Amino acid sequence: MSTDDPVSDITAGTYRALCKHGYADVTMEDIAAETDKSKSALHYHYDSKHDLLVSFFDGLLESFTDRLDAVEGETAHDRLLDLIDTVLMPPDDDTPDKGFQTAVLEIKAQGPYDDAFRRHLQEHDRTLREYVETHLADGVDSGEFRSDLDVEASADFLVTVFNGAQTRSVAVGRPVEETRETLAAHIDSMIVADGGAE
């Protein structure tokens, strides 16, 4: 990543610092050490560590939305499964570090107490739910999914499962691959219309 863009450099450094130190212990000095910037240079862009981290997670949401936009598949069923893979199983070259995943879980735990992080988490939740609803609604319209499917409730259920799978993966080491397989089976047995998908 080019250091010609100071924000990109800070973003990359923030990621590395969170991987090493976690949310609770990371400092502006830690982040500066992972960039070519001084602590005072960081404060030129951000008033505090909190402001920097909120900006960092705003950038993650934008990147996540780009990945959701890139979901592929010839059918709504295929696109829904690709979305599940995108959320639960990122490509090898984009796999988050375990330390970073732990830091994200720490930040999620701040949601009830921190308005800025809560707004970010709400926006992330809303964005993901809307994408899931779109693929489910497309499947209903095409006849792939049951005509009586409650799209909003099903999307909410799937997003809840995504969040739980990610939390369990970090907290107790349960592989997200197992959740992916269970979700695929659930979709085929509970959502897909008879004869709607091979």
C-alpha cells in the first residue's frame, strides 16, 4: 500500500496495531509505530484514538459494502450462497488476523456504551440485512424461493447467525465453515421452493 496517501498509510497501520495490541491496549504511539507518521502527525488528522478508530471502522464498512456489491451468481440462490461465503469466509489474501478479529469483537462490546461505535455497528447491520433481503426477494420473485417466505424476518435471522458465527469463532474457536454448511442446508430445506434449485 502506497504511503503517498496518508490516510491509507494510517489505515494500514491501524490494522497492524490492532492485530498486535487489541482494541483496549492499542495507543496512538502503537499506531504511529506501524506507519511512517509521528504521533503528532496522527493528531493532525484525528483528535483522539477514538476518532481514529471510528474513521477506521467507517472505512471497513465501505470496503465491506464493495465486497457485497461484488457477490456473483446466475441465480438468486447462487448469489445468496456467495454472499454467505463473502461474509463468513473471506478470500485467503483478505483473511483477517485473529488479533484483529478479537479487536473487532472488543469494539462490538463497546456498542452499548459508545454512541459512535453503536452507530457504526447499526449501519453495518442495516447494510448487510438490506443486501440479504435483496437476494431473498429476488429469489421469491423468480420462483426459486418459497412464495410465502417472510423476507425481512429471514434476512434478520441470517444476519443474526452471521454475527453469532463470527463471535463464536473468535471466542471459542468454532470454525465458521461449519456454520456455512449448516446455513446452506437450511436454505435448501427451508427457503428454496420445491424444484426451485438443483
